[in-house]
Amino acid sequence: MLAAILKVAVISKASADDVRASMSFVIGAVAPVGHPEPLRTIVDVTRSRYDEVWAAGGHPHYMFPTSYGNLLRITGGEAAEVGA
């Protein structure tokens, strides 16, 4: 579903080294904001059914609560159905 949204043939998982090099975060700590370069962000619409969603805060031990609407706003994200 994500490949279709992004209009690509294949989606693959990034390696830990690729994530660190491109995002400046370690896997498990990639925050939805604060990226070195603008990043296209897709936010799964299934999260909209929750009053509160949690996101990584840039460190493996930090997270922050927010709302689905605010997550879309702060990321400039696109709402889309990503999973079944």
C-alpha cells in the first residue's frame, strides 16, 4: 500500500547505518520532526481513532504524546491508509 502511495515499485527497510547517516537519529529514536532535510511523511489514518498518539523523541528513551491532527501538522504529513 505504501509503495502505491509513493508511486514506487518496491519499499525496502533502511539499514541502521543508512538511517543514522541520513537522519542523524538511531533506529528506534527517529523523531517525526527535526530532520536535517525536508522529508515526505505519510501518517497512517488508522492512528486518527486515538485521542493520543506517541512518537519517538530523538533518543531511544524519549517519546512524546501528541494528537493525530497535531502529528499531521508538525510533520506536514499526508494522511493515507498504509495498512490493512
